[in-house]
Amino acid sequence: MDLTGRPLLDTAPDHELFAGRDGELARLADWVEHGRNVLLIGERGSGKTTLLRQLAYELRRRHPRTPPAFVEGRLVTDARVLLELVRRRLGVRPPERAAWPPSASVDGQAPGEAIDLADLVRGLREAGARRRRAILVDEPPTSAAQTLFGRLRDELWQLPFTWGVAASEGDAGVYLTPPADAFFDDALRLNPLPREAQRRMLEARAGERGRRIARQLDEGNPRRLLALARAALQGVATPVELHEARSVRDEQVAQLGRPAAMLMAELESLGAASATDERLLRRLGWTRPRAVQVLRELEDRGLVTSSSVKGRAGRPRKVYRPSDLVEAAAPGSTGDRNGGAGRP
């Protein structure tokens, strides 16, 4: 039984646990097999990393001589590091630096950076000179994506690779606006899991007990579904109690107004954020003082919790995350409404 929220790896044991997104996997594999660059979009916890890993497993099974390269985009800081990581995953030797004139630049970048990027792109050609290969990148930072799939789009088109990239819903605009939008031939948005897909996922992870739990749960986000199922199987709370806790929280957020509902939705997508988080402010279109105000309203009502996180420099940041539904649903808590279902 494996009800942890970790993404499944591209291994045979983890592939046996994969279920619920079978149709999406088949579509992605078909697109990549036909040489189409694909963009995978989904909210936090929707299963992007797991699906991209299973795509790697499927492509490696079909083409063992030209396996895909999986790149952990969250390890990347900029386009140069991303290209360097791609090179390493492909097993390509470092390219020789080109002797460019000192005044050379690419889209206003410093000459040294422009030469690095051009050399790295040029050096990747030898990796797929004989057969086309797939490169799967999991959530690179938007700055790297803008440079790679926007400014370097034409150079990437000349490489013998097919690209599959996973992006969060909030960052999708970077990929869907010119010039990067032309690079991707297809985009797949991960919708909430329907009830039958939820059942298949929990059955694959927990057998008959998972199937029984699925009859009482309806949560379309895979990560949250697994968390609720895990709590139910551990006897912390029943599925009905967990559902009631979510309903109560949603109702309380709605009472605070639309700004609070917008902010809570973003926190659930990001997992945690501070009032200075640029991603959060960009998505909401707010100033920092506005975010501080609404976060304080949510915290005063017990709808979010906060903790102090020390950065590399400067004062610690106050980081907020949605309150724990499992804790709220546990019998004896203030959020318990005593739903009458028996425990699985």
C-alpha cells in the first residue's frame, strides 16, 4: 500500500501503482512519438510530475536505444543551467566555446551569457544526430522558459529533439504567449479526476480498502485525494468528516469575500507562500500590503497557519499555508461535525 503524496518515479514498481491518468498518458505518448512538442499544465498536486515520469517510462519501454532525458526543472536557476542539465542527462560532452567577438550579444544579454547559451545549444546537436530523442522538463522557472522556448525557439527547432514540459497553471501564460506559444504543438490541461479515475487510483495504491474509501470520497486533486484517503485509512477521520471539514472551511472563506477566496485558491495551488512571494502577487495582481491584509484576515479566522522561515539573508519571512483539513476533521476538534459514516 502506498498512499504517500510523493510523485511516482519512472520505474517498473512505481508504474504498477499508476492509475487514473491513463488516457492523458496515452495522448502525451502519441504526441511525442509523432515529434510534437507538448506542454502539460496543471495545478499543484494534479499529478504533473507523476505523469511526466510515466511518460518517460513509456517512451523508454518503446525506444530503449533512444531513451528520453528527464530534467528536474526545479533544480534550475536560469536557461544556462537548464541547458547544462539537459546536456548532462543526455550524456553529451561539454562543447568547445566559440570564438565570438567581444561585442556579441543575444537579446540584450551579456556577451559571455550569450556565448554560453549559443555554445550549449550547438553542443546538444551531437546527442541526437542519429535518432530523435525526447527531453522531458518538469516545471522549469519561468525566466528559463522564456529564454529557452522564446528567445532561443528557432535554435531549439533545429535540434533533433522533441520536448515535453510541465508547467503550473499560474505559469502557463509564459508558454502560451508569443514567441514561446509557437514552439509547442499541443497543450494538455490536467482536469480534476472524475470519480471512476479516483477509484482506480486508490485501488491501485491500496487494493480493496482503497476501493471502499473511494466510494465515500470525491476529491479531484490527486495529492489531496491521497491525503484524505491516508487519513481515513489511519482512522484519523472518516471520509464524511473530511468532506465536512472542507465544506466548513470553504464556507468560512467565502464569508470573508472574493479576495479571501482568490488568495486561498492560490495558497492551495502553491502549497505555501509569503506576502512577498512574487508568484503569488503576480497571479493575484496585488501589492504586498494588500496580500498582508488578506492573509491576516484568513489567519485570524484560523483558515491558514503561519511559520517563520529564515532566508539566506535579511529578516525571516512569514510563510502561510492552508489549515490542516485532517486535523480539523478529527473527532474532538473544533471543526468536527460528527458525520455518521463508519470508518473504513
